[in-house]
Amino acid sequence: MNAPNKEVLLSLYRQMLVIRRCEEQLARSYQAGLIPGACHTYVGEEAIATGVCAHLRHEDAVFSTHRGHGHALAKGVPPRQVVAELYGKVTGCSQGRGGSMHLFSPEVGMMGTSGIVGPCILQAAGAGYSFKLLKTDNIGVAFFGDGAVNNGAFHEGLNLATIFNLPVLFVCENNQYATEVPFTYSSKNSEVANRAASYNLPGVAVDGNEVLAVYRVAGEAIERARKGGGPTLIECRTYRTRAHAEGMREAGYRSIEEIESWKARDPIPAFRKQLLARGYRAGELDRIDEEVKAQIQEAVEFAEQSPWPDPSTLMDHIYSHSGA
């Protein structure tokens, strides 16, 4: 795979900032009582969604988790539609019916987030099977956490994708904890990538806080899948620096020192430092951040001004009304 050029590098930087600034705003909105329901932020993990989705087309299908805002944004859902959805407004990507854990935007290939652990693995395999039957070069992508790899869906999905040689990318975002349970406690094998050997498919472990490493590994796997080379399991080792969900405790099950050590490895300042070392100007990067902040502020204003769903539409999208 060719080295990323300036346009790609700045696009990666911008995308990580869009996710970060959007999540920071959603956390503030939740604290202000503007978001009904749960809100699981992606702060600290931005390099993964950014590095993977940079290679995807709208026709590729992404299936995500309860922590899916970053995947939706990286796949192409506009921030205004994400914010409006969490606010419960009709202009949200799911028309205000889904909230944080049910973000859908089929037009850009965002096929849904879910609070159920593991089904995205099977759904991505199903998408890969469909693409193979249709003889396209599109791929299915599953993002899931370390908690999902102890679920039966992990075995079933990887096994199915392997025996049928499906164009699927399995991305484990190993952030060390399933809610508040350490992965090292819930599994005697806390190395996810080496589980790929059981299915005879490529398994790669990568620093999930290093966007260029994720971009490279994902690019190679996606290119291989498009050419008929089959699935890949990528373990991205990372960390969420906020609580499991807004309103929950940040520590107690993990130490403050651990949290601070991972904050020091924040993927965005780390990538900014790399860009500066490559000769990019600080002012250029600062302008991108200011543009992103303005974009997120506009998204909040859009959400605030948008209407609530009409109660008369309560039963829409539930039953099929097609003729016999």
C-alpha cells in the first residue's frame, strides 16, 4: 500500500478531531440533561474508526456497537445528524427513534449500532456473504470490543467468514474493559489477535492509538478482502479515557494512575506531533481544529432547533404496508 499523502494525512487528523469534538460536546449535552437515554463516548479510541473507515466506500457495510458514534462519523454520517439523533430530534440519522445506541444511515453504509454484544460480528459476515453472492468487491466490517470475543457470535462469525472466504474485516477495539470488568479477568487468553490461528485466518495486533499503524494494517486487509483474499481479524489495543457511559464512575475498578497514563498516549496530540515533525505548520493544524469546532457548534444549533418527531408517526417503520 502506498504511503499516505498530505491530503490523506490531514484528512485523518481532521476526522479524529471531528469525533473528539463531537464526543466532548455530547458529554456536555448529557450533563446538561439534553440527551435522553445512554451516551457511550469514543474518547481515546478515535484513531481506530478513522484509520479503518478512511479506506471504505459508502457501498461497504459497517456494523457497530453501543460505543458507535465514532464509527458513524468516520463512515460519513454528518455530525448534525448524530447530535440530532442523540437529542431525539426528527432530523437525526434514525429520525430521533434510536438515540445513542441505534445509529443507522444505510445511504453511507452505516448499517447500525447496537447495545447487544456480538451481533455485529455475524451481521458483517452476512454482509460479506451477500457481497460475494452479488460478485461485488465491497466488504463488511464489524467493530466490537474485547467483551465480545468471549461471546459465541465471535466464534460463529469468524468460522463462517473463514470457511466461505468472505470479504470481511473484524476489528476488535480492545480497550481493556467490558463495562467495568478487566479483560485479563474475563479471559485466560487476553491476546485477541492470536485467536485468529484457530480459524486459519490472518490475525494482526496493532497499537490502536497510532492512527497511521491502524490505517496501514486496515488498508492491507481491506485491499486483500476486495481481491478475494478473505477475512482478517485486527486487534486494536486502546483505552477509553472516559467512563463506560456518561454518568457512571471513571475509576474504582481502575486506578487514576492507569487512566492518566493512557491520557498521555492520546492519539490526537500524538499524531499532531508526528505531523509537525513532518514539516506541517502548527497554524495549519490549528485552523483545522477551529473549523471542526465551528462544525460541531453548528451541529448542536441544528439539533436544538430541529423538531421532535410527530407523535402521529409512532407506528411508522414498524409494520410492512406493502400489498399482498
